[in-house]
Amino acid sequence: MLPNWLQQRYEILFDALHDSFFRFEDAAKVLKEKNKDSEDQINVFLSELRKREWLTVDFDPSDARKRIYKLKGMDEIISQALEIKNNHLTRGDLDALLKKAADLIRTRVDYSFILVLLFYKRMSDKWEVEFENAYREALEDGLSEDEAKEEAKNSIYHDFDIPDELLWENIRKEPARLPENFSLAMKLLAERNPELRDVFENVDFVQFTTNRENAEILRQLVELFSARPLHHVSPDVLGDAYEWILRYFAPQKAKEGEVYTPREVIKLCIEILDPKPGESVYDPACGSGGMLISAFQHVEHERGKAEAGKLFLYGQEINHRTLALAKMNLYIHDIRNAQLALGDTLLYPKFKEGERVQKFDMVIANPPWNQDGYAEETLKRGEFWRERFGFGFTPKQSADWAWVQHMVAS
């Protein structure tokens, strides 16, 4: 359960002090005598026990500038470990949760509402854990409770800026006002976190719940996601769950003209390209971000996450809702080294170098084949058309050749 050096010192200290409160000086006396430890080693030891929640910390009632400690007994530790295990979602638990969510909406409403709620819940749960960890550290550094709470809200400890009133648990407190509260929360979160603007600003739960059936669906979805914490779920497991939702609803979206690329095809393409740290990968029709994610995972598998973070990932998507899905997908996979842009790639490519399109080491895409509406006169209204379409224009009914030429030019 603990590394040997921690376990040994825990047993020595518990034999001497049991579960009574003690000061640092008391622990130092025992461990210096029994184990010849230095004060620095004892500080590290107590800090490690605190991180593992084998130790509680409080203020010394006789001197608020100092702290007192109390070891947890093995019965309490085992009970605590079992409670954590039972409360943690496994991959199977998460799959079952999302299947229930998918069954709730079927084809009646846009499946992106599931993904937005999943993303919001993950953000909120993670913020609360980040806050708790920072709060504990601030207390251990000698700050008062009020000072520690303010310090723990500092943006340096968090991925996103979420005030207390916008946390999931606070937003869902009024079941009768869920549509209004969630819509307002997402608007405010987009204002506080500009990188989330594409994700949240077009989500309107009030419009979504104009009928009783959809209002009940929202209530049940919120209740479903509220049942289990998501902060501890690994990015790989959460990402797989996200991809499961995309696959599940792919036939429905195909009827609406959206393209879903099977992950097996993406993986094969990425293995052929074999991206390396420091190289740039561009997807001009990035959809939900699957190809960029696969490129990251390929390098992560071969060389580790730190090296995967050295990739330069770029994507452009014409549909704002799909771009929002891509941004959420990348975040859920814990990928931060990507730039995504909204716009029509064939007419207005967003990645530029001066008066030309930006060049990349690798370009990979599964664009919307047989796309109509991009005849010569249309393409000539766009940017950099001479540079990109020098090998000829496409007929009005199919832009395939335009996509190929754009990729070659990039």
C-alpha cells in the first residue's frame, strides 16, 4: 500500500503515538531516535502521508501558527481505500453510464448535449479536486482557512476559471431551473475562459427544453452524470468513452452529411506517417479531432507523453458545433498542444504564413468527399486560390480535387 520507506516509518510512529494528536517535534523525537532521520526527511515523510490521506492535519490550539497531526489507524485506512475503490468509475462503469445517456436521447435530440454535459461535469469535478489539493497545501504552509481558500482559487492551480457558483453541484441545485442555470453557466464560463467560447457559447438548454419531453431528458441526464465523480477517470478511459458516443451516433450524423472516420483507419494512416516530436500535423477537415488525437497518442505510445507534447497539431473545421466537439475531445484526452480554427478551409484557410498558406510536415484528412458548391467561380472568391488550385478547378458537384490540391499546397 505504501513504499517500504514510508511503511516502515508509519509503523514506527504509530507504535509510539497511536492515533493521538502530536506535534512535529514529537514525530522528530521518535524518528530521530529509532531511524536516525533528519528533520528534512521527517518533513517529506509527513507530507507524503498527508498526500495519501493516511494523516490528518489541524491547527495547534495553543499556537495557531503551528500544526498538529494525527495518524489514521489501519482499519480506517482500509475502509477509506474500499470506499474510494467503490466510488471510482471503471471503464465498464463509464461505458454503462454513457449507454444509459444515449438511450435517454436516442435520435430525439442532438447527441452533442451528452458530450457537453460530460465535459462540464469533468471540468467541474477536476476543479474541485484541484481546489482541495491547493487548499491543503496552503494550510500546511501556514495560511489561515480564509487565506487558504482564496489562495486555492488562484488560476495557477486550475485548468479553467470556474467560480463557486458555476460548479456543477451548485448549478444543479434547482431542478426546476436547470435549463436556465446551465445556459447561463455556460455563457459565463465562455466569457471567463475564451478558449471555451467555441464549446459553450452556442449551447442553449432553454431552447432545447421548449417541450416537456426534452426538459425531462435534461433532468435525467444531469441526475445520471451527478451520480458519480469524474475527476479521477484517466484521460484514456474518458477519451474512449467520448469516442464511443461519437461512434454510437455516427449513422445518425452521416444522414445529416457529417463524416465519421473509423478509428482503425485513422490509426493505420498515422502509423504510416509515423509523426515525431517537433513535427507539425495538420488536418484541414478535422471534424471531432480524431486524427490529431491519434497522432498525439502514436508519439505518446512510442516516446512518452512529454515527447508527444512537443508535436504541433493544427486543425480547421467549418461546422462550429463539430469544432466544439473537437475541442472537448482534445481536452478530455488531456491534449493541450493543438490549435483549432473555425472556417471554410477551401475558401478561407486559417493557418497562414504571410501571403501564403502555412506549410506543415504532415497533412492528414478525411474531407467530405463529393461535396458540391465549389466550382471555379466559387474557389476564385477565396484566399490563395492561385497558389492552391494551380492544377485545375473542380466541377460544381464534387470538390474532391480541390481538397487534394489544398493538402498538397499545405
